[in-house]
Amino acid sequence: MSLSPELLEILVCPKCKGELEYRTEPAEQLVCHACRLVYAVEDDIPIMLIDEATPL
């Protein structure tokens, strides 16, 4: 499964409020290019915690 288009429209980076790129390969993740952070998606739930994000 993947994230719904409606959810992807409203999600923004919690740090800078910028746009997120949704990637499905090699794993589901949301990427903020401005902050250079990657937010994981686990069981179709985006983990939008800045402390849990990994550097790009």
C-alpha cells in the first residue's frame, strides 16, 4: 500500500514547512530537500518527528 494522494497534498516538513518528496523505493519515505532530512513511513504511517528523521 502507499500513502493517499490527499494526505500527500497536506503533509509538509515539520522543521521548515517545505514540500516533501514521496519515495517508494528502496523503502517508503518522505524527503525534504531543503532540510536534507528523510522521514520514514512505517505501515503506511509517516513518522514526522524531527528527532526520528535521518540525514539525506
